[in-house]
Amino acid sequence: MPDFISIGAQSGGPEATLLAELKVPFVQALREHVSSTHCSAVDEYALVLRVDGSLDKFGPEGLTKLRFAKARRYITLDIQVPEPVWQPLSQQQAKEYLVRQVRDALAVCVRRLAKERYSIDEQSLWSEVSAASVKFLSANSDA
């Protein structure tokens, strides 16, 4: 089954791996529950985690670099996470943070698609993302 929502990751150092490791089971849950982009204009929501570490910094916390590649049929957005944000998080808090950031990023993507006048079945998208999020948050992970 294709990834309608993908999450890449770039860690700014060897110590900055918690969110990148957690994204793997989250992507698996999304793969199981999300049946489509629910928008005929795109085949994929391509999100990228940029997690600060000792070797590289990506900027302040937030969502940046929204790009809608119409010809290649994807929309992408970076999720920047500074060290002071992720360092104090427990594994469960990091999972909750990741879910919030992905939902916020998807909402930005959906707004952009709507602004371009593309139809999106938001009810189905959010229902499926919520089901994946519940599964991910309730699962015990060894990451």
C-alpha cells in the first residue's frame, strides 16, 4: 500500500534520534489507516522532521517551507524542532508532540490545497489520521 502521508527526518546530531525513531511506527499506523490523500490534486503529503542536535540547527520551532509540486503531485512541509523542545520530552510526550505536529502540518497542507481551489474530503482524511494517531499513541514502542 502506498504512503499517502510520508514523514522523512533529518537529525542534527546523533543524540537527536527520538522523534526520527518514533516516526517509523507512526508512518506504519498511517499506512494502515489512511486510504487516500482525499484530494485528487496530490498523491502524497510529504512531511519532513528537522530535529536540531549538536551538529546542525534548523531554526525556530514551527512549520516551514511549504511547497506544492503540482506536476509531481505532492505537497510538502518541514516541521522544525529545536533542542529545547524535544530534549525534556519523555517517549510518550514525544509521541504526543509528533502527532500534534503532523496534524498541524497536514492542516497547513489542506488549507493550501483549498486555497488553490482543490476539493478535499477533510472528514475522511481527519477520521483516518485520528484512527492512526490513536493506534500509534496507545501502542507500546521500544523506540
